[in-house]
Amino acid sequence: MVEYIPENHDRPDKKREELTGKVLRLRDLVTYSDGTVASRMIINRKPGSITLFSFDENEGLSEHTAPFDAVVTILDGECEVWVAGQTSLMKEGETIIFPANVPHALSAITRFKMSLTMIRE
């Protein structure tokens, strides 16, 4: 399991700038890596961020809280999520909202990719 620590800064990134104004397929912007979790931040501003993740089978994010609401959309594969002790199975195309300051975690059932949108303000 990996512990996710949200970034709280606003820094320019040339690779992110190259994505603007183009039609994108989010699941193609992050690749799978054997035995690990990979991520790619595509937006990072003071009001919020969008980060794409890929998880190898049996990888996940350990239980944690965040001071902001977060929206997770599954882009590929399947995972299990826990929010305040409630367990749900999620698959491609499904979305869940993790409320601010509420414990949550997730674990890959199969390899899966997700988009994480953090709203800070």
C-alpha cells in the first residue's frame, strides 16, 4: 500500500502545459508499472488538482484523510474502496466522492487507473 499525500503548491510544469487545448483520453496519459503505483499530475492550481494514477494488481493507497473533498473516477480496471468503514467495488466509468476529513482507502482488484480531482477552495 502507498500513502497518498496531496500536494499543496502551484508550480509550472512544461509537460502539463503540453496537454492544454488538446482532446485527451485520460487513461492513456498514465501507464502501468509492475508491482507499483504510478501517477501523473495534469492540473495543479491553488483551487485544486487533477492527478491520474495507475495501480498494479494488489497495490493501493493506505487509509488516510485529506482536508479537501476528492472525486475519484475509475478509468480502467477494478478496485475496492473504503470510505468511513463502508466498502464498495468500483469499475471503469464509476465515480465516488471522498468527503473532506473522512478516512478512506483503496486497493486494486485488477490493474486499474483512476483520476483524482481534489477541490481545495
